[in-house]
Amino acid sequence: MEPALKIPDKGSPKPELKRRPDGSDPADDPAAPQIKMFAKSLRAWFGPAEALRGITLPIRKNCVTAIIGPSGCGKSTFVRCLNRMHEVVPLARVEGEVYLDAENIYGPSINPIAVRKRIGMVFQKANPFPTMSIRQNVLAGLSLQGLRCRAPEELVENALRKAALWDEVKDILDRSGVSLSGGQQQRLCIARALALEPEVLLMDEPCSALDPIATAKIEDLIHELRESYTVVIVTHNMQQAARVADFTAFFYLGELIEYGKTETIFKTPQDPRTEAYITGRFG
Amino acid sequence: MSSETAIPRSVAARIPLRAPRSLRERLVGVVLLVCAACSVITTLGIVLVLIVETTAFFREVSFRQFFGDIQWTPLFAKKHFGIWALVSGTVLTSAIAILTAVPLGLMAAAYLSEFANERIRRLLKPSMEILAGIPTVVYGYFALTFMTPLLQKFIPSLAGFNALSPGLVMGIMIFPTVASLSEDAMYAVPTSLREAAYALGATRLATTFRVVMPSAFSGIGASVILGVSRAIGETMIVAIAAGQQPRFTFDPRVPVETMTAYIVQVSLGDTPTGTLEYRTIFAVGMVLFVFTLALNVVAHRLRQGVLKDSVQ
């Protein structure tokens, strides 16, 4: 059951999802936000193991999309495909299309490095560069790309403010990035990603290693980020998905089982597997 | 259910708890201790001999003669004991070796750790390490009979014995060690840091040189220092190809003599034991020992990551 949608050629209008990928009734209201990214029949492998079995999913602009599902369902693989990070792993392979605005980022002349400049990513485990100070960590994207910044101080402050970390670190910017607490390190990583002004921010279980207070801070932050960014968040935690996400996609065994407004997914799931998962009967 | 494999209860109950530890067990401990002590005792013995002989040497030769002169002619009628003539030979050949080995070694390490796929890495790394296992006398004649004539085609003023050719060949000998140890250090850098860099739009090259290498700094530094200390201690190559002419110079084209080569020269010659000439080799040996000891201490501290925090 292919979703009834037109895949745009380069330069054509943005794709519009008419129906839910499983072909069921489109629960989205007509005033749904426009689509920023769109995965079409996305398949991914690790060596012989197929991790994604044809995912078709829209990512809406200035919204938070949560990807939920049990371990090994392919949710991390999916977000890693959205900025071409999946192929960094040896023997990993991707097939299918992912559109950023109207352009297929798996198209023939696309440079994955350019894709990653426009789509930022935050990982499960906070990974600030241990050899760099807090300031250098925030500016790492620019310096690694070989770019010079005109007003680095301003950029550092802005990025750290957006990541809700400025007040905590403004006096210790020259300290090592790894001297911070786990939650602070994760926000530093968010600041590092935001310093590049990405259009989309991918977050792969950003809170799984954090305590509840640090998690709450990151969740508040995600709420604010939605104003200016498109956010995709992978989470194990269904309450978290319910709290932060506008749209939720449920993955199971490498397939997209259900996608819709978070409210709909949690209150009236269509698929019995979704219902079983969100009510905690498996996973 | 698993009672078949366990000791039957009736037997276990008969094992006395207060039995003395068997004599054999204790004996093994003593034997192993002696083996371990051997290396320490040997080192202490060497240091002791060095100190005794060096003290005897300095009873006849003043520090001023030793450190305040640049001529080294203890075997001649007019004796000079200026150690700098030998130190310059060692420093010059080692510097050439390090300038060859470090760039080559780091590039090889970067390739193996960050660019090569697993198959190439598994093939290339051991074959590179074979280079480090070739006897140094082979390298010595390689320098003398191949490298020097080759270099003379480009540098006509190069003498038959010189510092350049053995320096380069030492570099070739050392670089696999530098490469292998640096590669170990780089390979151990967590993947999460590489991914962080890639996700920020960094190229593989930028990731390698700006993220992976700085993170592996202590390991790379230790490998470089180990290379330096091998270059300083290397004897055969310089004894064969550098010329055995003590000379205070930093010109790589002329014959020089290193501290190690001088020790070989005297040991192989007909210098009677117990004479001042004979004792010079202990004084030189002492200087050499201090050099390598200092480097080993630095390398050790680097490996312990003591300097890790000051990388920044």
C-alpha cells in the first residue's frame, strides 16, 4: 500500500502527505505544518542485516517528531539515515530517498558533508571533544569545517543561550568540555550543533543517560527549539514522546507501524501493536 | 540436577580447612620472584658499574674538560674530552631520524586508523612491523652501500661517511614503531568523537587531524619519544655508516661519531682495560643513560596521561 503522494523533482513544490503511511485515515488536520523532510521507501542494512524495511515518513517543519519503538526497531538507524550518518559505519548501506525540502539527499551529486552541515545531530551519549574547552566545543563545527567566525564570542553566547547552558558556564568557558556534568555536556553538544544554525536537529535518545532533572531541562529546551528548528527525537521513553512531540512515529522491527499526531497515537492508536507498546505490554 | 559435575558432598566435607599451604605453592612464588628480580638486579648492576667507572673517570678528568670542550680525542696523544663532539653526532643523526620517522609514522598511523578498511589494516600493520624487526646491521650496510651512493647523486658534496644517510635509514627503521604505537592510540579514540565530528560536517581529514589525533595525544607523544630514545641508543647503523670521526658539527654531509659508535669503537679496539681511555666509554655511557632515562620518564608520564589535561 503505497501512500498516495507525489515525490517532487528538484525544484517542484514541497511534498504533501495525504494519507498515513499505512494507508489508514489521515488524522492530520488540513492545516498541518508543511513538510521539511520526507523519507520515501527508506531501507538500510548493517552488512546482511536489514535494519529498515522501507520507511516512508514526513518530518514537519517547526515541529517535534518523536520516533518511538522497542530496542532494535530501527529508530536510531532511521535518524542516522536522515543526515547520512548511517553510512559512516563500515558495511552499512542505504537505499531509498530522503528529501530535505525538495532535494533528495541520497541523490547522485549530493555531498554527505554538506547534508550534515544543514542537519545537526545530538547523540545518545554526550560526546564533547575532550581536548577542547567549552568555548572551542561550541565553535568546533566551524573550526572543523575550516570556517572562521567574525564574532566568535557572540556566536558562543547565542548558541549556549539557545541550549539553556549560558548561565551555568559563562564564567568557565575555557574549562574542558568534559569537566561539566552529564546533563551539561549534553546541552553543550546541543549548543555545538546549534552553533552551525542547522535547519533540522536530530536527537538520538538525548536523555537516556541523564537523570530526571537534566532530562526535564533538555525537554524544556526541545520545546523552545521548535520555534526555530525542526526537531526529530528518538526516545525510549513514551512519556517523553508524549511531553515533547507534536507528531509521533512508532517503529517495530524496522517498519513504520503508525504515524500521526502524538495525541492521536497515544489516545487512539490504530494498530494493535502500537497500542500494546504504548500501554507497556511489550518492548 | 548438576550434581554430576560438582564434588559429591561426602568428599567435600572431608577437605580439611586448616591444611597448611603446600610447600610447592610457596616455592613457585619464590622462583617467580627471583625471575622478576633478575631484570631489576641487572639494571642496578649496570647503573652501579656506570657510576663507579664514571667516578673513576672524573677523578682524572675535570667536569670542565668534559663539558667545556668541543674536541673529543681521548685516543690521541693530545687528549681532549669534550663530550659535545659526540653529543652533536648523536643529536644530529637522531634529529634526522626523527624528522623522517615522525611525519612518515603519523601519516601511516592516520591512514591505517582512519582511512584504511579493516582488511587492509590487518594486512598492512603486521607487514609494516616487520621493518622494525630487520637486524640493524643490515640497515647499517643499507645506509653505507645504497643510501649514501644514492644521496651522493643529488648532493655531490656528501662524504662517503656522513650523518644524513644513517639518519634517514634510522628513520626508516623507527617509523613502523612510531606508526604502530600511534595507530594503537588513534584506534582507541572512541567512535563517538568521530561521529560528533562527522555530524558537524567535518571531512575525514579534519576529523583525523583535529579530533582523533589531539585525543590520542598522549599515546602519539609516547610513541614519538620511544622513537627518539631508540634513535639515540641506535648503534650499528651509525657505527657503520656515519664515520667514527668525533666532530662538533651540525652539517649532515660530513662524517661524525655518535656516543654509541664511540663506545663500539673503543670496545672493539685494543684499548687496555682499566686505563683512562677505557674509562671514557663509561663516562659516555653515563651521558647516554641519562639521555634515555629522561626520555623514558617523559614517555612513561605521557602514557599515564599525566599531561593529558595540559593538552587543551
